[in-house]
Amino acid sequence: MKSIYRGTTPLLKFDYPYKYEEIVNMSISFAQDGNTLLTLSMGDDEIHNIADYEVSVELTQEQTNLFKHNFPMETQIKLKNTDGQVWVSDIEHYQIHRILDEDVM
């Protein structure tokens, strides 16, 4: 299981099976304890790089502070391609760790 620390700015990378020009829409959801806490969409500032078959997402300190420590967090990509097909990734799991200083820098 991968790890994320609250109050940090992790860079997450996700793979998908299409070329960039074939993607019409994309969302990335982050959930904990059965509740979606954050959903990012294509065009949001946190999505830094969408390339063929890969997207990079950098979460902010405020966003990682939304997650409860010692609870697993799940994330999943959903996208629609130019043929109208909708695809979802496997759910990825992260362990959320606490930090001592949660002030945003």
C-alpha cells in the first residue's frame, strides 16, 4: 500500500489506456470511509501533466489535510474517450499518515 502524509504536496501518477488526444473528459476521485472527499477534473490546476497513457496530479497541503490519518484512502480515475466509451481504473489504496505540524506553509 502506498503512503501519503497529511499536510504535504504529493505527486501522484496514474496510468490509463488511451492517447491524450482521445480523452474528452477525466475525473479523479479520492475517498475515505465510503465518502468522496475530493474530485479533480481535467483542467484543474492540480492536474499538471496529461500525456499519452499517464496523468500526474499534485495535491495541495489543504487537500491532504482533508484526509483522516490512520484511515486508508482510495482513488480512482474515470474518463470518457472520443468514441464515447467510459473507462475506470482499478481503485488504488493509500495509507494516510499524520504529521506533527499541520500548519499550511
